[in-house]
Amino acid sequence: MKLFDTHFHYSTEDTPEQYQQAIQACLRETDGIPLPERLYLLANGGDYEESCRARDFARAIPDAWFAAGVHPHCAESDTHPLTDFTPLLADPQCAAVGEIGLDYFYDQAPRKQQRQVLENFLGFALQTSLPAVLHCRDREDEWGAYDDLYKALQPFADAGGRMVIHCFAGTPEWAEKFLALGASLGVTGMVTFSRADNIREVLRMIPDDRLLIETDAPYLAPVPHRGKPNTPGYLPLIAARIAREKGRSVEEIAQLTTANALTFFRLEGRN
């Protein structure tokens, strides 16, 4: 069995080798769930420094790639010129532009600046033919971030851009709108949370070929590890809950989502 964690953050003082060893240790904590003999990893950058660390991880660890971008939280604080990202996005281990997007929940950067950074990196994605890894979060019962992201993605999709809305936590209606643009949707350990009925409802409507799974480590550890630091080693727990919700085996979900990821990130033949 193979699994692909399409979104985690290498935000630790451990060396890549130490982090990989910790992942293997956590895999052994998923009692009763089939374990992957191969685990693919995509380390996502949230600013220039994290993107560089993600690149270093991908260079050091087999079956690992990285994404480079500026998270909306860092849209104001990351002052590196866009040209600094050019060599990162040209690196052979770079598989995506991200994590980019909009966050109107915390508003850690002015919304106008968030939108400008998003537009800049969507441009990078088109120039490099890399997919965009997108973040979208809004305050409860508010949908301005979703609306603004959707508007930004319409011309991107029309120009042939590829995208995944990572850690999707919106409504089925918003899922339908993003799916209509051609987006894939990423499902995290939130699918195991007792109050995440909306995510389980969305999960059941995602077409088989648009489903990606991820941990978003070190955040959003799945049950029974909720509240603890997350790790790609907990990905089998997420796959197991997805399998349960879809009425399939863990092995089938692993095969499906791994094939989706290799195709989406155009990594066939590089694995």
C-alpha cells in the first residue's frame, strides 16, 4: 500500500532525517490499520524561509517534493522580492506553488495585500505550469474569502491553471463551485472530528478523481491524537476514516488518492 501526504509543513528543528524517523515511529501507532510500505510527502512553504526549508527536506528525503509560496498570514510580513521565488519554483523537486490563498478569519495581513500576493503567485503557477495549493478560511457564517478566492480562480482556471483547495472546510455548495472550476479538494484529519459533519458531507460528494488527502501537520491531528502535534505518520488514520465514510477499504482509498496525487502534481515516472 502507498499513501501520499499532499500537504504538511516542515516546521521543526529536527533534521530531515530525524523528522523522517519520527514519521516512521508514528506510523506504528496506527494500530489495526494497514501501514503503507511507501509514503510520499509534499512539504509546503508558507513564506520564503519555510519554502527554502521545504526544498531542503525534499532534497534530503526519498519520495519527497515541496511547494513554494506565501501564506496569506505572511502576505505583509514576507518582504522578499518575488524574484527570490523564481529559483525555488524552477527546482526539479518543486511540485506546486503554495501555500497561497486568503484568510479572513485571522486577518493577519490586510485583505488587499492578501489578494495581491495571491494574484502574484497564481501568475507564477501559470508561468511554471505548476498547480496552486490554496488556503481559504473565513469567519463563521461569512463567505467573503471564498467569494474573493473563487473570483480570482475563474480566470486562472480559464487559462489552464490547476488547483487544489487544501484542507477544505466549506459548505457543499462552495465545494460544488470550486469543483466546477476543475479544482481538487484536500481532506485532512478534520474529517475525524465529531463536529465536522460538513466535511464528511463534502467528502461523500467529491468525485473519485478529485480527492486528495493530507495531514496539514503539525496542525489538525486526527482523533485519537487531536490536540497533539500532527505528523505525516498519522495519514493512515485519515485514510481509514475516509474509507469508512465512503464504504471502501483503506487499501482502495490509498490507491485512489495516491494515483490522484501523482497525476495532479505530474509526478508519474518520478516515483
